[in-house]
Amino acid sequence: MDALSDVLRTTHLMGGVFLHAELTAPWCVESKVSPENCAPFLGRTTDVIPYHYVLEGCLRVEVDGADPIDLGADQVVLFPRNDSHLMGSDLRLPPVQGDHVVKPPSNGGLATIRLGGGGARTCLVCGFLAGEDFDRNPIISTLPPLLHLDVKEGNAADWIRSTFNYAAQEIAAGRAGSETVMAKLSELLFVEAVRRYVETLPEQHTGWLAGLKDPYVARALAILHARLKESWTVEQLGKEVGLSRSALAERFTQVIGLPPMQYLTQWRLQVAAQELRNSSKSIMQVAEGVGYESEAAFSRAFKRAHGAPPAGWRKRN
């Protein structure tokens, strides 16, 4: 398994859809999705990545501190940090708060927004991806505040566009089961957006995702993620990727921002936290699964990283 797939698998993102919007120019909405907005679909969650998929028409979107972008049909914008954002036909208009114009669902359908002055029409499906501890996640924590995906482009374009449009029509019609399809599509949209973002990173860029473009760092990440339990040293890892110990340590640290063994420790403890939260394994079983031979050593390391010993952390989470 490659490192990107492993991190996404461990992240346990859950997708969903909560809103269908029909908007006519002129209009402007300020939006921010809270975990409470998603609670009816998921129960308790701490972190949310909202997205808007344009079914019809066009709009402009702006996040504080970034240039606005224009979106058309079959384009998606995602907000990895869940920043408040403006969207509309004209962002100079006084914005309406999104929460104030949402109408609750009827007949098992989606909540809706109908807003505007009767001009050019824009239709959106608004969804989310939810999970825990995004600030510790090596992918999500290094993404920009806004990801833009044009599903008309790329190898997966045709099936993403056709499937998403079909599911959106099913949801709008209130047909049972369509929300489950859209939830899975939400997860796939995020993966595709991350892949496209990695492809556009400049050579001098640093961070975890930039490491996927460096052949030696990418190989080291893939090995560490695939063989998490092994007792690695930088020298052993260097032999596996074809670099000396010092060359690998320097290159890995420069790109990722952490030395290889420090990165490995952090990832082991993040995987352990997911196991404690989502499985009934004993503390020792979790410790062994991430490469610790001693429960005491694992507990000390876990407490340093998460502020509580494994048993106490599991109770709270």
C-alpha cells in the first residue's frame, strides 16, 4: 500500500450531503459548516471539511486571505480547514448568513436554500467529510484553505461527473438510498482533489504531500507505512531506498520537516489512537500493532503525544 492510501485509510473520513441550493443572481452567502450541522448524519465528530459541487450555473468563492476563484458546472471547491467563506454571483453584496436561510428537509430529502433576485440560476449540492484530529493528520494539516477540483478533467472525469449528477438528481427527488451513494462519492471527490493538488505542487515545495513527488522520500514513506511494526533505523531505511544514512536523513527532514524516525513515531502513535478509538483491542495488542514490544514504553510515548495514557484517552474518546 502506498503512503497516501495508508494515511487516507487510517483517517476514516466519512462523507455526507446536507444541503441542496438553488440560487438566482444577484446573491451572496457567507457559509461555515460546524460539526453540529453534520450531527444528524454522523453523530458526534470534531472536524469537518465542507464542499460545494456546482450542478448548474456559476459562482465566485472567496476565503479570507486568498484570491477569489470562479466556479462553473461540474466543478467542486473543498475547504480543508473549514474556514468561513463567501460565495455568490457578486461578492460585493452584503452577505446573507447561510444558517439563516436554510429550510429543513421534508419527506426525507435534503435541507434546501432558495435565494436570490431572480436572475441567472445556479444549483449546488453541499456536502462534507468528517473525522477526528485533522490537525494531526499529515495530509489534511498541510493542505491549503481551499481546494478546487474540475471533474471534467482527468482520467476519472466522466464517471465522477455522471455518477455525481445522477446521485444529486436522486437526492433532489427524495429517493431513498441516494444519500448513501453521495456519501461515498464525497470521499472519492476528496481523494481525487488531493491527487490533483499533489500533481500541481512546485518542485521547491515542502511538506508531507511534496514528499510524494520526491522519489527517495516517497519510497521511504511507502516503506515505513507498509512495514510499520519493524524496528527501523535510518541506516536500514537508507539501504532500502538507495541512499546513505546521512543523505536520507537530510533529504527527508528537508522535505517532510521531521527526521525519519521522529516521523515514524508520530505516525505510529496516530495509528494507535485510531485503533484505541475504533477497535476493542487491548492496550498491548494496539502497542504491538504499531511496533512497541512493551506496553509501558508505548504508554509513555502515547502520553507524551496525546496528553493522557492510552486507557484514559480511550475512555474520553
